[in-house]
Amino acid sequence: MKNLFLTLLLMMAVPAHAAMPVEMVTTANDPVGSRLVYAIKERIRQSSSLELSLDGSALRMQAQIVTLDPDPQSPGASTVYSSF
């Protein structure tokens, strides 16, 4: 009975159609990395279950992406990225 009460309370606290806020923290100093981050943000904007968060104080998921140009001899040809 206690579990049922907690489940109902949780269901009332979280709206059924609420999108999960996502904060993007990025370091993309190369052109290909900037395009990659832009493409990810656009996919989040198109999603019905995710939304970009602009407010850093709210409860949210955080995506951290770092990109680097791996070859200074041919800048803008590729990128190396890490996300966590």
C-alpha cells in the first residue's frame, strides 16, 4: 500500500507530457566540432521528450561535449570529440 501511495504521488508530481530539460556544456573551437554540436542541439529541439535548458538552476540532464581539430595541417576536415 505504501509503494502504491508513493507511486501515485510521484505520478502527480511529474507531468505526463513534460520534456526532460538538457543543458549543453560545450567546448567546440573547431568548425566541424561546432557543426556537430549544432546538429545535436537541433535534434534535441526536434525531440518531443527532450528540450534545451537555458536555466542552470533547474533540475536537468547535462551533456558535456569537447571537440578538437586533430590535424592542424588540414583544419576543418575532421574533428575528435568526447562527451560525458
